[in-house]
Amino acid sequence: MKNFLTLLLCAIALQAVSQQALWMRNPAISPDGSQIAFTYQGDLYTVQTSGGKASPLTIHPAHDFMPVWLPNGQSLAFASDRFGNFDIFIMSINGGEPQRLTYHSSNDYPTSITPDGKNILFTSLRTDMERYGDFPNRAMPELYQVPVTGGRNLMTLTTPSEAAVYNAAGTKIYFQDRKGY
């Protein structure tokens, strides 16, 4: 009887927890502050900052996450594994087909946009020139950028960097300097 009551209480607790949306991740507030983009169960959603019903942007078997708003507030950059590894994509907040921007075999994760709004900053574990290889086994992500219209990827920082953003003046990049494993 005691085991039955314990099992029943656990089942009730699990049911209560499963009714809540506990897996909303990677929130990003729009440039005008009116919307929030976030990840839920591998898809992107937007919701008004005042609350309300969230609208899906992506409904796809792939895992889409890490939304980053473009300065115009009409597009989002995000990471998706639609082709095996995570690449950078961009799409309108009104929906439509996402445009793939990176094609490298390593995972690419967006962090922010350059001050002029023309490039997306992203981190990646790419193999670069030996003289920049602090960790030759590709253990630390470095900072790159890709134009929002697509094109050549350029290395921005050779030091291990995560969560990179420009300051308000657009003159400095703030980032998390990862020192170890």
C-alpha cells in the first residue's frame, strides 16, 4: 500500500510538471522591445513582450535555436541542423523559407549582429592557421562573421570567444573568454 501511494504521488507530481512549458530557451528581445523570440522543443517562436499566445516561426524536424534579431526587427538569424551539423540561417519573422548562410562541416552558433547590421557574428570550432591554434584539437570556439546576404565567412577573433556582442558605440566587442575545458 505504501509503494502504491508513493507511486501515485509521483505520477500526480509528474502530471503537474508536464503541464508547464519548462523548455523555453534562448530568449532574444526584438530591437524595438515589442517581441521575444525563443526556442521551444527545437523550433523558434515569437511572442509579444506584453504576453499572449506564442506563434511558431519554424516547424521542422531539425533543431532550430539561438535566435538573434537583425536591427530591422523583421528578420532573425539562428542555428539549425537541417543538413547534419548546425549552420547559420536567416528568415523573416513573418515566416517563409529560411536562407542558409554557412556551409562549414563544423557547428556554427550565432551570437549577435555587427553594428552596421550587415554581418552575423558566430562562434565555430574551425581549423585555422597553426599560428592561431591555441588549442590545436579544436576545443575552443573562435569568432567569425558572415554577411546577412550570404557569402564568405571571415574570422573576427582568433582567441576562444563565446557570447560576443558589440558595445553601443560599435567600437568594441565584448565576449566570454573561455580559458579551459
